[in-house]
Amino acid sequence: MESVKIKLIDIDEIREFVNEAMKVDGEVDVHKGRYVIDGKSIMGMMSIDVFSGIEVFFPPTAADFKLFLTRFTFK
């Protein structure tokens, strides 16, 4: 699994993230503190604080998804 730290800033970005995650062949896990959420679940994604940063884990074969996530990376 690869991981990237990202920050989403509004509900539209959450929706866009979930739509792209659903295209990934494999699991997309979102870690926020001690919680692990299915990145393909809109309800799950809206239940955590994605606005202060999350870590996304995805298969190494998901190159398109990794490229998509570069829009949301933060330092």
C-alpha cells in the first residue's frame, strides 16, 4: 500500500474524492487519528474531520488515483 497525506476543503472535494476512490481496483483506506474509514464511502468520509488533514492508503497499482491526489496534498 502507498500513502499520501491530503487535505480536503469542502463537500464538493469530498464527493470528488469518493468518486475517484470508487474507480480504484482495491481498497482505499483513510486514516484520521485512530479511525480508519473506507475511502469509497461518502457517509464515512463525511463522518471525520477531513479539513485538517487525513492520510490515504491505496494500492500501488492505482497510478491515476495517486495523480488525482496530488491536487490535495499539503506540506
